[in-house]
Amino acid sequence: MRKYLVTTASSVLMLFALTFFTWGSTAFAAPVATASAAPKRLSYVSACAVVGVGYARCLALVATIQGSNNPLIVNPNAHSTGGNPPYGPSDFHNAYALPTNASGTPTVAVVDAYSNPNLASDLAHYRSGYGLPACTTGSGCLKIVNQTGGSKLPPGNTGWGLEESLDVDMVSAICENCHILVVDATSNGNTNLGIAVNEAVKLGAIAVSNSYGENEFSNENTPCKNYYKHNNVAVTASTGDSGPGESYPAICHTVIGVGGTTLNPNGTETAWSGSGGGCSVYVKIPAWQLSSLTHCKKHAVADVSADADPNTGAYVYDTYGYGGGLQVGGTSESSPIIASVFALAGNVSSTMHPASLPWANYSSGCLFMVGSSQYAYQTGLGSPDGTSCF
């Protein structure tokens, strides 16, 4: 099916400048946003600080005015009729040929560190603004717990808080009737995050998104097995925002590593240069992955991809440390998108290793091939074109 985004004259026009900025090791093109005010050049900053070994960094990138670290507050440009970035639900559904609802009410979990005390109210604002049905803690649609399933949440953190807002907004954008489970790890340490993943599965999630990562390490196979191997559950993880390279836990054997694309308003899609990807140093090739495509002797990432370029990012609403509407990208955007597509497809409960599904089905044309080759490290086999690859 042909991919497209709907644009209207009422949409806020996004023009792209030739200006660049550097974040980590990657240069990104900075767009110019025009509305009634004079054009302003944009750049992007990471929501979360650099961390040491044994800790994960959230991978959300936030739009700012160039030369400033202050987030740029934006209005949603993409209500029901579609439009330019920042993208909303209809844009993603049009681009990826997705249904709006899953069969039943499957639970998609997002695992993050710390907490966001405004999460429920901000989610209500996002969903109401796009005409989505309410999803509240009172109704049971939204559930927020700590890493052992309790109601006493860890301390708040504005960087990870924005990551939580991005995650729940993307689940809402892709799957309107999915229940959302937020599991807040006590800290961003690898062990705490892994415990939170196990708790998400214990509480009934059929898809678990992990929008964080760190560099590979020599004994990663042990936590991969202990925390990220769950039969009949789609576990997705971001591949990183610093260009080619491998990231844990995306590199884990049974995890679906999600890379990033640039989703243009006209529906074309290209690889985003900031997306991670490559051949693992330590993790063996899964039985379903084809080394003839990946050219890796060990596990390759990404598996699949979705929009992640902050220049074509998503609309996110967050008031905990931020001023409301934001444009946010990074592979933190693409991971919950893909987890929610698995929920829409409804195949994980009958599939021991859901990571195998795109590899088993890609030849049927159910993925949009990004670029000229069937497989690329930063985009994997491609992005969704319907749900039959999931």
C-alpha cells in the first residue's frame, strides 16, 4: 500500500534550512518553522543527560530555538486532517496504513526510570486534543506502577518525565483502544530497568517498549536473558540517537531493535542519520535473522524502524518541567510506535518469539523498504505498511 501524509492549507508550514548542529557524534539538519511570527531556526537537545557504565540514557530529542537550550513550545499541526511536523495520530496512521484500534483491549507497557507526576493529566490533554477516547487511571485504561508493581512511585525526573510523555502519547497515537501500563524503575540503572520489564510482562503486557539504551558490554547476554527474553511478548528497544553503533538492550537476542527514519510530509521516508544500528560484538544471530541480508556474523540491529528524525518528530504534551506542546524525536519515538503496531496486529500471543515476525513476513511486502536495499543497519527491514508483518 502506498504511504502518504495528508496536508492541508491550515497546517503550519515547515521549511528545512541547511543549517546543521552537532549532538553526540551526529549532525542533524535543522528546520525552519514558519507561522504568523518570523521563521526561527531549530535545533535539538537530549532530554536526558549522559550517563556512566551500567546506566541507561533515555533517547528523546526535544526541539529548541537554535542556540538555546529552552524547549520550543509548539501547537499541534496535525489534527484529524493531517499536516506537517510535529506529527499527530492521523499522520502516523496514514503513513503506515494502520487501523486505529486493536482487537480487544491489549496492554502496551512502557518502561522508564523515575516518574512524571503530571503524566495522567498531560495524557488526558493529548488525547482530548486529538479527539481520542479518554484513557484514565480511574477507568483502568492507564496504570502507573513502580518496578515491583506497587503504587508508591520513585522520585520525579523531568528528563525521564518527558520520555514518559512521549511514550504514552505514541501508544495513544497508534492504538486508540490499547490499555497503557507505565512501569517506573527506581533509577536508570540496568538492573532496575530490567526488573521493571519483567514486572510489565507479569502484569499482562503483550508489548513492552524500552526507549533507552547504553553501549554494549561484554556480559550483556546474562541480563538479556534475565530481563528481555519473554515468550509471546513483543519487547522493543530503541537503537540509539548517535549514529551507527550497537546499543543494549536493543541488541539482545529476542528484542526487536527499532531504528529511525525521516518521515517526510509527502509520505516519502529515508534513513535518519542519527539512528543506531550495526553488528553485535557479543550476541549470537537469532535463528530467524538472515545473515545473507545483514552481513553480520552475530546479531544485527535494527530489525524494523519508524519515524525518529527530530526534524520530522511527533507532537508531545508535557508540563512537568516543560511548557506543554513540544516537537520530540529520537528512536525513543520509534520504539513505542512499533510496540503499538505489534499490539494492533494481535499476533504475539501465538508467536513464541515475536521478534521473528518481521523476518518471516517481510517478503510479502508488508514493510515499506527504506532506501534502495532490503536491509540496512539503521532502518532494518523497513517501516510498517499495515500490520501483517507484525
